[in-house]
Amino acid sequence: MKFGVSIPNGWTLDLTRREGAAAKWEALRDYVVEAETLGFDSAWVVDHFHTFPRKRTEAVFEAFTTLTALAAATTRIRLGPLVACAGYRPPAHLAKIAACLDVVSGGRLTLGLGAGWYQEEYGAYGYDFPRIAERLARLAETCEILDALFTQERVTYEGRHYRLREAICEPKPVQRPRPPLLIGGGGERVLLRQVARHADAWNCNVGVDEYRRKLDILHRHCRELGRDPATIELTVTLPMAVVDRPEDIDRVLAERVPADIPVSTLRQRYERMGPLFGTAEEVVRGLRPWRDLGIGTIICLLPDPLSRSQLVRVAREVFPLLA
């Protein structure tokens, strides 16, 4: 089981305690550099443009700009969006961005993709927000176009939503035949079938029992399509904090929210994701059902965007107990 870390990029107001965009960027960069030093395997950034759940005039660092800069600041850790919204960039443009990022990073990109959900953000930036069936159809065509542009010299494509004429994507990615594609989401009838058809990895942010139920559905789609489910890496994002006493949890979580937002608001959101809060031994016990389920990567959502104390505690106290 590998460990990734969620990058604090300002989306959930997690950098508001640092003044100025330059200082916020330094905090973000230093977070990922230290994660690499401590032995985390991957780092992931959300693909959003302004803050959530409260819309404020605060810096939010764009996903692919951030990943490209982090590729230059690191040497080993894998990097990816979790997940890139298929509706925000035409597929051929996304292929060009991703291929260049894979080259710049020396082949360390995992390309996370999703159908998109944040309607308010779509409208704010002038994107149409079609019904979910169309967003999922666009996601499927995006996967097909990416695969073609990453592996073929020239691509002509005639889809319902996208068309290409002798399109060239150079440079090609370093990874062969292409960077891994991760699809995020839990839609059982359509999205999980797209995972079975197109993805190298799957991410879903639910508790272990719900994840297990959805995994059974994914396996059914794989059987119907003739896909070996073992070829799909399973990933999950889990809020995590190593504390010595239960009463320490809110104090630790407070670093991730602005002073005017109650810590209970963050804690309630994390509770819906099945958080692992407790001593290192308790966190490890909470990880065991995920390991038994066959999870390949745990993406840690840690409450320490500035102090980086939880990065250190997870690496130094949890990792050795899993060795």
C-alpha cells in the first residue's frame, strides 16, 4: 500500500492564514518537497479555480501550473490532478498539457480525470454546465482522445462532442504507452463502467463499506467488458490526523480553516469521508480494512498546510507500523 498526500492549494481556504500569494505558494511548494523527503509516494491537487465551500477573494493555485512548478521542485514523487475536470479544457488541449508535464516531470504524471460537478464554478468562468449524461459522455470521449493523441502520430476523431483533424501531440509523454489515467467518482451505472473501460486507477471518497459495495459493481462492469479488475489500481482519499488524545483533534484541524469558520464545520465534512483520527496505532488499525480490500494508494488529506506537523507524524509514526 502506497501513500499520497493532498496538496493544499487554497481551494478549501486552507492557506488563508498565510498572507500574500507568494507566501502561500511557498507554503504549498514546501509542503510537497517535504512530503517527498519523508517518503510519500505521490502528491495530488484539486482542479478548481476559486474557493469552496465559501466563495472568497483568496488565492487558489491552478492545478496544472502548480504541478509543473512542483515537477521542477521535486525529483521522485509522482504528481497528478485529483481530478482534472473534463469540461474545463478541450481534450486535445488537455493532452498537450499532460504530455508536456510528463516530459517536464521525467515521467511522473498520473492524469486524474472527472466529469465535473461544481456548477457555480462552471458558471463563474463561462463554461456551459450540461446535464450529467452529457458530462459523462464528454468524459468518455476525452479518454478516447487522450489515448489516441498519446500513442498515435496523427489523430482524426469524430465524436458526438469533439472532433479532431490530423491532430499532432508532440512531445509524446515519457511514460509508455501513456501516463496512467485515473478516473474519480462513484456513479455506478455509467462512471464505473468508464473506469472499467478506460482507467488505470480509480478514486472514490467514501467510507470503506460503501467503497466495497461500489467495488463489487466495478468488478461486474469489468467482467462484462472482459477487463481484468486487478489491472485497475484502487485509491481512496482519507482525512487523517495522528493525535495523542481525542481532545487534540479539533486543535489540529484548526490549522486548515480560517479563524471565522468553526472547526466543527470541517470536522463534519471529514466525518462523511470516514476519517482516521487517533494515535498512530489507531490509524493503522483503521487502515487495515482498506489494505484487506486491496487499496493501492491512500491519499492522505492532512490538516497541516503550514506547520507540516502531520506530514511528519504520519511518515515517522504510521509508515513504520505498516512496514
